[in-house]
Amino acid sequence: MPRAVERKEHPLSMRLPETDIAIIDRAAALRGRSRTDFVRDAAVRAAEDVLMETAPIRMSPSGFRAFMATLSGPAAPVPEMVELSQRAAPWESKAPSSEVDAGSRKQDVSNRKIRPSKKR
């Protein structure tokens, strides 16, 4: 007698406007995924986010005291963050001389007097 096989997949049906389907299909194609895979992953990810937002965090009384002591204590610098904050921003770095020359030419042009245009 064959055993009954428990079904692992359950259908989910939705009615969506064409515009929503077009957006989903475009995004799925950009990710190289099927519409079904894309929608399933997006729905599961959204559901996990909601569950994580509402999940209580449980800890022992001694663990909670240690947690509060850490939060209440003085902040300790994170070496990687210190190094990052000391780096020059990309727009603050020195440009090659050819770019500086081009920039100074643009400045020269912008400093010229503008003559009022003649009305026709």
C-alpha cells in the first residue's frame, strides 16, 4: 500500500494590476529570477522583517544587568571608525593637474562680465 506523500508546496494566488506585474517582472528579470521566485523571496523577507520587529528579546537578570552596564558605560572608540572618519572624502582629494587646469579655465569663463542681451 503506497504511503501518502505530504505536500510541501501550497499554492498562493493573487490578483494584481498589469502595472504591478510589469514592475515585478522587470525587477525579477534584472535579478535573473522568475516572477514566482522573486515574489516568494520578497514576501518571505518582508514577513521575516515583521516577525523580527515584534520578537521579544529574552535574557537572564544577570545578562540584562551586563547589557545595561555596557550601555551606561563610557563609549569606546572603534579603530575602524576612527580611521574612516580621518580619511579625506573622495571629493576632497587632489585632482590631477589636467583637471585643475580645466577647472581654472571654467572659473576664468565664469568671472567674465556678462553683457545684457539686446531685446528684439
